[in-house]
Amino acid sequence: MTHNLSSGDTVGMSFWLISMALVAATAFFFVERDRVAGKWKTSLTVSGLVTLIAAVHYFYMRDVWVATGESPTAFRYIDWLLTVPLLMVEFYLILSAVAKVPAGVFWRLLIGSIVMLGFGYAGETGLMSAKIAFWPSMAAWGFIIWEIFKGEASRINAGLANPHVQKAYKTMTLLVTVGWAIYPLGYFVGYFTNGADAGTMNIIYNVADFWNKIAFGVVIWAAAVADTDSKQASSIKTS
Ligand SMILES: *C/C=C(C)/C=C/C=C(C)/C=C/C1=C(C)CCCC1(C)C
């Protein structure tokens, strides 16, 4: 069922804009996959899958919003439940492109994100008190941050000889702390202060998704291209 998007519906327009940006990003990551060295290809595939899954969910979310003016919470969390673990896989993949990484790194990040989103969903849908669910969700996010800043993943990254991976890793950790902070902020404003209506919360979540899904992929893409180009340059020099 398609409903007409009215020009005064800013929230609906933000759903529309971001769904198109996600489609374009998907095409970009899949095409650019051809350009990078073999060890980077899986990372770019996963970046494209993240934006593809999100784009499809944004089509549905936009329809729910335009038709009802209500938050598409179920679609939102299904999207996050699929894409956040894939973003966590990216940490594992970029390190694995240049080093041997134990599977525990992947599992800890995966479990952290499932706990974080599970409590968020319970809070937003009234399965439990939104004010209580906030705290275990924050703790799980804190656990993820600890793992990438101080845990095994960070120690592996510190020991690498590849500056491109290290730079990408650093920017990705910034996105997971500063970029992801927009989500709990939106939740907090929505459920603790009565300061935000459904429209404001959706705009906050939409802007956050734009950054954390597209920019995240672009950072990985940039590292992949820089690393691929530097290897090609050095092989030309030595031959
Ligand atoms: C592509 C989607 C992404 C990166 C979604 C990330 C979502 C979060 C980091 C959500 C975090 C939350 C908390 C830390 C506490 C309150 C509840 C949540 C789920 C909004």
C-alpha cells in the first residue's frame, strides 16, 4: 500500500531521503568491490548488505509513518537487529584482512549488540518499563565500547603493521561511541524527559542511521582503496 507523501511531512521526507541514500550507497559499495584487493572484498560486501537491508526497511518504515503517523518500531528494530551485528562483523573482518583474529572477538561484539537491542526493543514496545530497560541496554553498549577500545580487538589492532587498517579501526571506534550515542540520546529524550514526540524521535534515529550505516561503510571503503593502491604502487616500484 503506497500513500502519498505530503510536502509538509518532514519526518516522511527524511525517511524518503535516507532510503534513497541507502540505495545509492549499496550500489556504490557493490561496484567498488571490484576495485579493491581480494582480502577487502568481504568487508565491502558486508557494507553493501548493511545499506541494502536498511534501504528495504526504510521503504516499509516510510509507509508506516506516512499512513499512520506512528513510529515503525518493529521494522526499526528488525533492521537494527540485522544490521548492527553486521557492523560488528566489520571490526572482525577488517582486522582479519591483515591478522589472525580469534572468534571470541566476534562473539563478544555480537552478544553485546543483541543484549543492547533486546532491552531497547522491550523498552520501546512496553514489554518492560522504558526507564528500566535503558540501563542494561546502556551497559551492553558500554561493553561493546570496552571491547573495541581496551579488549582483545583493540590489542590486535595496536599490534598491526598496517596503517590503513589502524586508521579505519580508529574512525570506526569513534562512530560506535560518538555516532551511536545519538540513539540512546534520542531514547532518553523520548522516554525520560517527555521532550520529544514520535516525529522528533524518528528524525533523530534516521539521521543516526544515515551516519552509522553509510559513513561506516565509506570509512572501510577508503581504507580498502588506500591499502590496495599502496600495495600496487610498491609492486610497481619493486618490479
Ligand atoms: C544501523 C543501526 C545502528 C548502528 C543502531 C544502533 C543502535 C544503538 C546503538 C542503540 C542503543 C540504545 C541504547 C544504548 C540505550 C537505549 C536503547 C537503544 C536501543 C536506543
